[in-house]
Amino acid sequence: MTLAQAHDRASPGDRIQLTATGGAYALDRPIAPPVSKLTYEAYPGQQPRIVSCTGDAAGGTVPKVCFFVKNRRDIFIRNLTIDAPDAYIYAFAEDFVRLELSGVTARNASLSRSSFVFQGQSEDLRIANADWSGRTLAGEYGNGNDLIQIGGGVRFIEIAYSTFRQGEHNLLNLKGSYAFIHHNNFDNTEVSDGTTGYRAFSLSAPRGLSGASSYADPGPPYGYHLVEHNRIASGDPGPNFNAATAKFQTADTIIRFNEFRARSPRQLEMIQMQTCCWGEGNAPFRAPVVEDQRIYNNRFPQMAETFSRFRTPTYPENPRTINAGSWIFNNHFGRFRNSNPEFARFSWDIHPDLQRASEISGYRVESNSFQDNADLVTCSLSDTTAMMALTECGSRHSGAIQRNRFGSSGGAGQGRALTVTTGSGSNARQIAVEDARVFYPKLVSPKSGRVIFPGDLITVAGTQARVTSINTSTNTIFVDRPVSWTAQTPLNLSEHPPGYTGLPPTAQSGDPG
């Protein structure tokens, strides 16, 4: 039976199995599920390959695409190999509910545009056990040449146990909301001819942007991501670009137990946290707010020039931006590349026509270890008309930098607890804490019902419990079983002691499903 015949007979719940006995698949039209609840998979024991995709979709607006999914739910693509150098797009999906690509190998993905595109008002995207790499290109870096692009209307995303290489601009460019990114290897260090990639990935969903605004907020603020147990490395594309390993232009994001490496001598920063240059369609610069990120228990063995610039540029369309509340603790930072290392540079770029400076506030740098004796903070202003004096950088944030250890090649500083309780309680499920944002709650896709993340497993006075939800305005966490505690009880993740900065598990070490 041909693939076209299988489509003609397909009913919801069917499994379409591709074989390798008939040779490789050269597709003159995309694989487009005719109904919902379909699975495309390799026949057991075989390794089918798609080697050519020349057909267009959506009236020619999606050219040379292998898989095209629109207005479908419960679509599964499993254990296939795509190696189609003539294709522009390997997979394009929009307006879906639950789409899973697992065990898919992709080689020679086109970098003339994004090769895997997920957009529209979509929910529950899962990419697991993938091994994807872009095509080796000769020539210059191109802005927007991403291996994976996930639009602002996509929410509830899981990317796990996968390896991504050769993405040029970004391996992953994600503007969606509620992403759980774990146990992956992002390596954008080599694209072609010694040219390195720009960033490993970019998360861009700060508050105040369109993001997932068409959805009712299910709990945490949208843009709320968890990024853990990943290996992340990149370089820069050339002398005209100042690259970062990753960009977290988002709000309410936890970044923990990752390893970040800067492998280019020109790389400017490890994590880019600036509040500029984001928009969709004709509505850029919608007063972005980048705040309340928790960056803890990570390793940075190969540092760039700085950790982050914390930059807040302003424009006539966007007269005020906020970069606030980033807490950075229990991390280990290796040797900086430059001879006069700076940990962070807080810079305010003020447009000449504006009279209001942007705000950088509420940051905390605590209990980290530094192999270098680095100057922790320097400040810069791009325009002398700014309302904030340069000397206010230190005085405004006094007390935010403490208990760090310098000249150490070991683990984190004093290994502070993630948070502590602010009162006592007995046989209760609701706990008031100093900082609820250090924990990630249970995350469930409302439309598909799939549990994206079960909630952090924490220890409360010797009892383990799952965090089911949090209230950031009252700094309260809710757990799945009654517990008892006294005031100032330290709370940590059950699997990791305070100050843990061990290497993350190897990517693709196994997918629990």
C-alpha cells in the first residue's frame, strides 16, 4: 500500500507504518494528516528514510515541506529519518493540540529558513529523543536561520532527551509559553568552514508581549519556563557580531542544573537578558518586561567576556523597559576569557528623544563560586541625558551581592538553601516562604490533559512533597500532601543538596515517556 492509499483509508486512531523495504521515500507532496489521532512511525525493526520533499502546502506559502499539520490533534511522528537536502522545511505545524515528534533523526536541514516551524494558536508540543542537525553551509551567518522556530501562540511545550547541532542563528528560537526544556544537548559551535553558530537557543516571551495573550492564564504568568539538565554551547558567527550562548528574554523562568560553555574567543556574554527587539508582525517593542528569573546550580566552565549585560535599550516605540528581579545563586563560574573580567554589566541605553530611563533593579548575586577574582559589576550609560546617575548603580543595589567565593575551582559558594519558610505550620498543604519563584509547580496542558511537568519534589522538615502550584504575589507554595514545619525551615529539591553544581546527565540518557 502506498502512503497516498493509506491516507485515503485513514481513520482516527490508525497507525501508518513506513517501511524501508521499498527504498527511500521521495515525496512530491507533503505528508499531511487527513484526520486527527494519527500516528506515523517506522515499521518495527526497520529504519525508513525520507530523502526528498518537493511538494508545497497551504497554497504554496509553505514550500518544499515534508510534514504539514494544520488544525489537527493527537498527531504522533515516531522513529523516522529525514535527510532531504532539497527540502526547505522538514515539519510545519499550526493550530494543533498535542503534536509529538519522538525518535526522529534529521540531517541536512535547510538553514535558508527555519527547518522545523510550529506556530498558530497551538497547545502541547513535545519533541523527544530527537537528533537534528542543520545543513553544512558555506557563506555568512544569516539572522533568522534557526533550526527550530516556535511561535508566540504555542504554549505547553516539552523538549527532552535530544541533541541539536548546526543551527547557525539559533538552534531553538522559542517565543511560546510554558516550556519545559530538559536533558538536551544544544551544540551550535560549528556550522561550516570554521564558522560557528550565534546562540544555542533563544527564549523570548517577556511580560507585556503578545505571547500567549489570547489564552486565559492557567496559573503562573505566561512565559513561565523551566530549563534544566541541558548542555549548552555556542560560539559566534564572526567579528561583526557579539554573541551569547543563550538568550532568556522572558519572565518567571527557572534555569538550573545546566552546563553553559562559550567556545569562541569573541563571545561577549553567556546569557543575554536584554529587553529589546521583540515583537510579532507589525507590533514590535510592546513595553517588554524581563524579570523574576531564577538562575541557580549551573556550571559555566568556559566563560565569555561577561556573564550578562542586563541591557535595557529604549526606543520611541518602547519608552520604558524593565529588567528586574533576576536572582543568581549557587552557580560555579570558570575563568573569564578577558584579562579584566566582569561578571555583569548593567547598561541603560537611552534614546536621545526620551527623558525616562529604563529600570534595572532587584537583582541578587549570592553564594556563587568564581575561579577568577572578577569585578562583579560595572555600569554604563549610553547617553548623558539619562536621569539615573552612574554612581547610583552601586548604591541602589547595595546588599544584593554577598556570600560569593572567589579564586576557587570547586563548587558553589556557601550553598544557600533555595528558600526558607517564613512561619510555622502543622499538617498543612500551604506554605509561606521567602521566595516561591525558586520552585516550578505541576504543569498540565488544559486542552490535551497531558502532564508536562509533575511539580518539583521538595523536602519539608524531612518529608517529601510535590509542589502543585505557587502564588508569587504572596510567596506561597502548595504541596500535594500535609506537612509540618517551623519558622526558617530551609526548603530544597529532594534530589539535590544545596549548592549542587554537578554536571547534568548526558543528553538522550533515556526518555521515561
